[in-house]
Amino acid sequence: MGPAGAEFSSAKKIGEVLKYHMKNFFALLMMLAVTATATAQSRTLNKPVVCDATEKVFKTIVEDFKETPQWQGQNPQQGTSTVLTVNLTTGAWTLIEFTAITACVIGVGENSSSAWGTPV
């Protein structure tokens, strides 16, 4: 092989080496992207919530918004309960955290459905 053949052979080897390193570089970038996403720092949000007497909040939700409780859970460490109420006709929903004395609306929305996509 003459000098031109040697240049071609070297270029081919360089191309193969670059392809190999580019594949590894791309894999490294993907790993970094996944790691950065997985280790993103959590943050605390201070959002306004509406709180009032528990009896008054539930009376308003049931009478004015026609929502009924569909799910409830307890938090013994905080001494609170959380309930999800839904208007089964409109799909509107309200998430309420409460004690015997005070209830706070912590979320509201529309188009409720179960985790399986069926209307709640």
C-alpha cells in the first residue's frame, strides 16, 4: 500500500474510533440526564389555602358545590384526615385536609377520574 492507502486506512480507523467514542459519549449524556432528573432537589412551596370551621367547609362543599366524599385517609402523626370530594355530574373535585375544628381546601380541579381513567 502506498501513502494514499495508508492515509485511507488511518482515516478509517479514526472514523471507527470516533463512532465508538460518540456512542459512549451519547450513553454518558443519557445517564447524566437521567441522574440529573432523578436527583433534582425538592422544594417547599408556600401556596395559599382557604381554611375555616370544618362544619362550614363541608356544608359549603356539599350544599353549594354538590360534591360528595369519594375517598378519605387518616394521618395519625398530624392528627388530620384528608378527604377527596367529587361532583359526580360535573367532575369537579376538592381535596380537603381537616381536624374536628378546622378544614383547609388544599386543592380543587375538574375532570376527575380514577387512576384507571374511569369517572369518579
